[in-house]
Amino acid sequence: MPVVIVDGQEIEIGADERLNCIEAARRAGREIPHYCWHAGLTVVASCRMCLIETGQRDAATGKVTMVPKLVPGCQTPVRDGTVIVTESEKVKESRARVEEALLIDHPIDCPICDKAGECLLQDYHFEHGQAERRADIHPFTSRKRDVGPTVTLFVDRCIMCTRCVRFTREVSGTGELMVTSRGAKEEIDVFPGFPLDNKLAGNVVDLCPVGALGDKDFLYQQRVWFLKREANVCGGCSAGCSIHTEHNQDTVYRLKPRENPHVNRWWICDDGRYGWHHLHDDARILAAGRRLAPVGQTGRHAGNGQAAAAFQPVEWADVVTGLRADLARAGHLAVAVSPMLTVEEAWMLCAVARSIDPQAYLALGHVPVVGDDETFPGGFTIRAEKCPNRRGVEEVLAVYGAGGHGWDDLLAQVASGTVAAAWITAAYPPPAGDAADQHRADPAVSWIDEATAATFAGLQTLVVQDLFESPLSEVATWRLPAAGFAERAGTWINVAHHAQTFRQAIRPPAGVWPEGRLFWNMLGRRGLHDPVAVRRQLAESSATFAALAGDVPATGVDLRVRQLA
Amino acid sequence: MKPTDPSITWLEEKPLGLAERLYLPLFIQGLTVTARHLVSPKVTVSFPEQRPTVGNPLIYRGVHRLNRDPEGRVKCVACFLCATACPAHCIDIVATESPWPDREKYPESFQIDELRCIFCGMCEEACPVDAIELTSLLDLTGKSREEMIFDKEKLLSVYDMTKDAEPMKSASLGGTL
């Protein structure tokens, strides 16, 4: 195994690993500061922050020969015997000079800069810079440039690392951003008439090490040091990207990608990034309700206000008992298990349904599909299937001998008149709006049309569990609220059989129980709803989910790999 | 450090002397203190009929105010540093893009809950543009809790009210970020 010596410490690296000095030093617990280098982009070695001393140890004699001048760590690959010195006086002096040069032309407007608190320029200057300013110029201008529908560029804060430019060229493949002028007058810009408008545009804001690129959706909303972050999984499509949900006082402020080499690497798409606004939408169903009068007498299509008045609010304790009694009385039961539910919730729902009606017809809920899979040159794919857990629900249904039953099969069952009661779990977020208004989706556009909903009107009992009103909830006997993606805990299995476990990021609005909590109580289980206990139990009872038995790593596990082993 | 550490010197309480044990000398000493205060000048004032004098308004910590810049606009740039520094969490700011070209953002709403405030002056310390200051107004009363939540207009009006008596503490720094 090749050995690299980092500040006198010998570390072994893999024989076929191709690491640069920054990565090798990181293995030894040494952080080499860098701006322009990013593991997901090509190397340009332009910021000069990662300059270090390197050398080579002769394998035969053990004698070390150092390179006389400093080299950029990002551009220097390591091999057996490479010596890296990250903390010598020469290196420290170089870093202080780089910091000084960067700050000569930087408007030090940290108090009003949204990056303050997570800014590499701040962090590195604190650690490697000098306290006093020797330049006598104070270029405190802050020019703002609109580069796209979601991104604002603060021209003077830029340190010209060109990460954003490389991103649009290499990963999104759209190439909107460019560098204009030369030398001290270099600026990031777009061509007139070609704004930064692609599905991955938001990532340039995450890439920016300073406050030059601002996300319009988050700009001025909250200072970053107030935010708490929870490792979460995006529910926008079946890719299941790893994200951080950043929130404060049960309000989500932004979503950030979380590095996961197995799923999304460093990126997420803008549909996912801005796909949290529905969580705080006023139109959400916020209380469990039971219909007062039979459907028809209140006027099904009378509009939102009157439809809501047709439901009487029910305490959750009464929902737990009343729902079971109603469904048991009705007779043959059909259950749609939504692909928005977690594996644990789906499993408990199936158990609840079979305990009410041992012959209950279980099927996968409606799977929303929009367009085709969209793959970018950098390898990132946005899936057409706009739900995170179709695979997981299918596997759970297979455990209950209902594998292959889809939404259409359930509709056929209902139409044939063999079922008397149906329990439809939905929790579908509103579809993302068009490009001009992708921030706020329209909750009025429903996942189900009037004609399909009408086929359910003849049932004796119809339970609908959803985020928003829909034509289906208008004909429901029980209308129950559902939880949004950040409000649940559990496991989702993405399109590539990769299972990721996550915890609840924010509490749902008052009056809303996440689905899992209702199922837990309907099963008569004691204590608080505990998704981890359910997952362990599921993993013990089913070979498919065996890989989920222990603690699942933050990057998730591949269910198929463990099965083969 | 342990109690047995040699660098620590432990002092013992002195045993009572004869005068202490006789009790009477100390009793007379106490009476003398009382008598001296009986004849010394009074410092108590009959508030609110009589107004107390504030020693140095520059360091007095009374009701807050939001300063205006020379053009009469609110000086605050909505950086949230006062809200961050506040140990009582009594400052609530909503920031938005400013309508003026020379400023990036400004507070759309700025509220201080004067009932929660402990008048520590940390907000004044934290402010990078000297927009928030504590005046020497000390009689802060209201008829309801809502009334005691000062919004931006009220805080600006405190400035208008006190600016002549108490000029901006660091007027020479002026300007905005």
C-alpha cells in the first residue's frame, strides 16, 4: 500500500486511489484551506489558498527531497513516499498573503451578507489571515446583478474561484456563466438574453465559498446561525437525494444538498430545493374530520369553504377507535398505500388494514409521473416519478402478498363494486409550477381528477389522508391530514434500491399527526410512535429489509448488495 | 487545584477580642452609623412628581431608539446582530430588500418587546451601524402587553423625541455600511 507522510504522520492510501494533497491531508485530519477546488469539479488551481510544501521520500535510502517552492495542493497528486507539509512558516505566510490580497478588493459587508456565518472567506481569514489591513483603499461598493430567476450575483463579493462557471459547464452542461474582463477587473456574468435558468441552477449558490451568489428564495430571510439542520431525504422524486433541512422554530427556510456518493453526490435539483413551500401552505388540511351528512346532501362541488363545513372535527383519540369501527362495519376494505409514505408507515398501514379486514385488498397508491427522466452531462438525474418510495411500498406489499397491485388495479376493484370501504393515503405535494414560478406550486392542481374521484362516491366508507383538499377528499367520509416530507421519520427506498433512513426535521402543524403515529396507535402499540423500533422489527421479519436491521449509515444502504452477501 | 495545594493560604476567623465580647462598644458603633444617616442630605426623590437626574446619558441604559440617517431613513440595515446578541430574545426583525440604491437590505419590521428586555445594552454594542441606541428615558409604562412591544415607527419616534437632548452617540461615524 502506498504511504503518504502528512506533517510527519504516515498514512496509507489505497493502491489504485488517485488523491490530491488536500484529500490525502484530510485523511490525516489536516485541513488544507481551499476556495477554487471542489471534489465534483475540474481543478484550476487559481485561488492559491492551498499552497503547501511537498517532497518525495526515497524508498531505498529514506532521504526526503523537498520541492523548493510552494505547490497547489489541489493540483498535486500524491503517490508512495509523498511528503506533505501543511503548517510550515512558509505556508502560513503564503496563506496570510493570499487572504490579504482577496480582502483588498472585497466589500467587507459581512453584517448584511447572507453568507456570513458559513463563509469560507470569514473562516479562513480568522484562521490564516492577519488582523490589520495594510491597504488604504476601501472599495465598499456592493453591486448586484440579476443572473437568473433564482440567483442574484453580488459582483464585488466574488473572489473569482470560478466554481460556478465550471459547474454550469461540467455538471449542468448549460454553460450560462462566464468570466468577463481580465486581471483585477474579472467578473462573473451571463450573456445578455441567456440567464442562469436551468434545473440545477441553485447549486451554484451552495458552491460559492463567499457571499457572491445569493439564492433569491432565501435572501434576507434568516441569518444562517439561527438555522438548525437535520439530515433528511428529498421527497420530490424517486432519486431520493440526501439533503439537509435547515429550519428554525418549526419553519423550514431552505434545503441544502448533503454529500452522498451513492445517490446525489453534491447536488440537488431546483424542484427539490424549492419544493418545501407547501409545508407552510395555509391551504393544508390541519384537522381530522368526519362527514356530518351523507355525500350529495351537502353539495360535493360546492367549493372549499362549504366542503370543509361538511366535516366535523374529531379528536385523534376518537379517530383511532372510530376509524377502526367504521371500516370494520363497512365490510370488504381496499387500501391504497401511498408511495409518499415511509417503509415503516406502509408496513404498519398494511398491518392495520389486515387486522380490520383479513382479506383487505392492498395496492400501491397513485404514482405521479411528470415527463421523462432528465439526465445532465455531469451524471445527475431528475426522475420523472415524483414520489420517493415506490420501491419501498412495493416491497412491503410483496411481504403482504399484494405485490404488483397498482393504483389502476385498485380503481378496477372499486369500479367492480366488490369493495365497500376504501382507505386512500395520499400526502402528495402539489406539482412543481412552471419555470417562471417554480418556487410556489399551486395546491389547487390536484393529483386526482373529478371523474376518478366520482367512482369512490358509492362507497360506504372512504378514508382520505392527504395534505390538501382534492376532488377525492370532497367525497370522503373521513378526511385526515397527512405529514409533509420534513415532518416524517423513517426509511425511503429510491429507484436504485438504495435505502436511506431519516429523522423528523420539524414538527407538523398543530392538529396534524404524521401517518405513522396514527397507524402506531391503531395497532394498539404502547408508548410514543417509534419508527426505529418498527424498522428493526420489519428487518427481522423480512429478508428483503434485512439490511435495515442495525443503525443505517447517513449515506444509506443498498438493499440488493446486502441480500447477495 | 485541591484544597491541600501548598499554594493556598487558608485564613482562620479571628477569635473575638475583649471589646467584641463586651457587646456595648459595637452597639454604640451601630447607633452612630444610624445617627449619621439621620442628618446627612437626602438622595431619595418622590418619583414621578420629582424627576431623578440621570448621571451620564451616554452610558445610561433606558428605552431603545432606532436612529435615522441624515436623509431621515431608518439607519438599521437589518443585519440581525442585535437580535443575535440579545440574551433575552426580545428583538424580532423581518428583513427585506431595501428600496434605496445605496443600501442592500433594511428592516421591514423591527420589534422590541420592552417587557422581555433586560436593558443590558448588548444590542447597542453589537450594532455595526450605530442604529440602535439606549436613551436615558427611564419611565417606561404601558396599559397592555401589546403596547409594550415597540415597533419600528415607535422606536423611530423615540429617536425624534430624544435626538435634540441626546444626539447620536457616535455621530462622527455616520454613514451606512
